[in-house]
Amino acid sequence: MTMMNRRALGGCLAVVALVALCTITLAAQKKVRIIQTNSAGDNVHLIDPATNKVVGVIEGIEVNHGAGASPDGSRIYVSNEADSMLDFVDVKTLKVTARVPLSGHPNNIAVGKDGRRVYVGIRDPEPGGVDVVDTASKKFVKTIPTQGAIHNPYVTPDGKYVVAGSISGETVNVIDAATEKPAWTLKMDLGVRPMTFATNADGSTKWIFVQMSGFNGFAVVDFATHKEVRRIKNPDLPPGKKTVPEGSDPSHGMQVTSDGKTLVVCSRLNNYLYFYSLPDLKALGGAELGGMGAGWVTLTPDGKTAYVANPVTNDVSVVDVKTMKETMRIPVGFVPKRNATALLQ
């Protein structure tokens, strides 16, 4: 190799190293935040998991429901039930910068992996479905039809599908994210509530975990065969413990840790956060919660800490995943329900 070629190669390697360093630096500069909506108020709270303190408040979104963030961390999206809008929030100012009219009354939302789309569950019986909002133009694009009105939409971990659950239709609706058309639908015997996913080694979706109306536990749906393969009831309470009947459903909210080894499941009825090992789904134990309502759960990116929204006591329980213990509660707004983890600028 000539001296000139060595210099050229050295220069190229230096550029590659600089790009990699810049990428790592930019990622490190993003801040982990727990976005907590408050369904009976007009504000959204941002929690810093490093300190477990509220470090920001978004004002002026009446009856806020679902929340998510753009992949670059510059925006927060919030479904606005009072005005049937999807609100765009600037992360720097925490001000609403745009409001996109939707086809009907919204519930929860999901942000596409590439950030180009936000998918909004429409709860109205007519038209129902999943609204698609383009984030660049800040415009409503279309409503994807589903079998029943939609409560919670999700994007699969590989970004290839949108999975939307219907309470009234008792259906799991799977939508192809590339074509934005229905792919397949599974009819359940109960209304479909929150969901989450387990993945195969290649990142594709293996299972959909499905919580259902009136059931204190969850179903396991095989993504490849489109069939329910198992149903698991949450553990019974220890002797001397009583159920906590506040809340609309016995089990509502679930997540899989980032390493794919643990499924965490809320039980409103038992007022516990339960832990199951993956892939064998063995019950590992649970964290008894001081807050009440156990309506939703999100995890830090490292999977070490869970944040459980407590709509009855207006706070968020902080749970250590390793020890399965509640470590503290963070006061937030009125009737906190949905929450999400985001990396923000």
C-alpha cells in the first residue's frame, strides 16, 4: 500500500470514527423521561427517572389520553379527547405547536418506528378504526378500518405492523405498516385491552400478550399462526390480603423488559405489579403497590425500573424490577392513566 493510500485510508477511518462518536454523543445527550398523562385534567407530567421528580409540565391539553415521542426526541404527541385532536408538543418549550383534527374521539396512540406516522385509536363506534397522522405535514391522512372501535394501538418492535385492540369488537386487529391496510384479525371472547409483545431472535414478533375485559391476567397469541395458544391468570392474593375493586378492569397495563427476559403485568384487582419470566412464562412474584388503581406501566430503557400509573391515588409507583419492590410514589395530576418512556432532546 502506498503512502498516499495509507493516508487516504487513515482519513476515511478518522471520518468514520468521528461520525460514530457524534452519533454516540447525540444519543447520550438525550434525556430519558417518563411521560405521564392525566385523564381528568389538562396537564401532562414529565418525570426524570434519575431523580424520580417531575421536571416538566405540559399545560392546556384537556382530557389527555395517550402519549409518545418522535424518534429524534424533538416532539411529544398527545391525544386530546376534549377536542378530538392529536396535539404536537415542542420538547424545548413544552408548548402545543399544532393540533391535527381526527376522524372521531381518540384514545391511545402509537408512534411509527421511523417517526413518519402517528397511529391514533378511534373509540367512536362510527367510523372507529385507526387514524393515520403524517408528522411532517401535520395532517390527517386516512382511517384504517378495523373490526370494532379501537382503544389501544401499538407498533410491533420491528416496526412492521400496527396492532390495535377493540373492546366492543373483541378483536386484535393487525395492520401492515408499509401498506397501511389490514393484514389479519383475531376474534377473542372478551374485549381487548392493553397489549405488548415478545420477539424472535431476528426481532420479528413472536407473541402478542393480550389483556381482556373482566379477566385478571392475559392471553398469549402466536403471531405466526394468528391463534391464542395460552391464557394465564394472575396469582391469587396472599392470605389476609383483599382485592381493590377500584378501576375499570382487573388487569390493565403490561410491558416486556428490553432484554426480552421479563414480562411485567398490572393487576388492578390485586393492586400488584406481577413479573413473569420469558419465554417460559413462569410467575416470578410481584410488587404490592402503595398507590391504587394500577392502570398502566412503562419501563426505563434498561428495564430496571417500572413506573405504574395509579388513577385512584393520583400518583405513580416506582418499582425496582430486580427486587420486585415499590420504592416510592410520585404525585402527578388527576386520574393518571397512560404513560410512556421517551428519549427527549
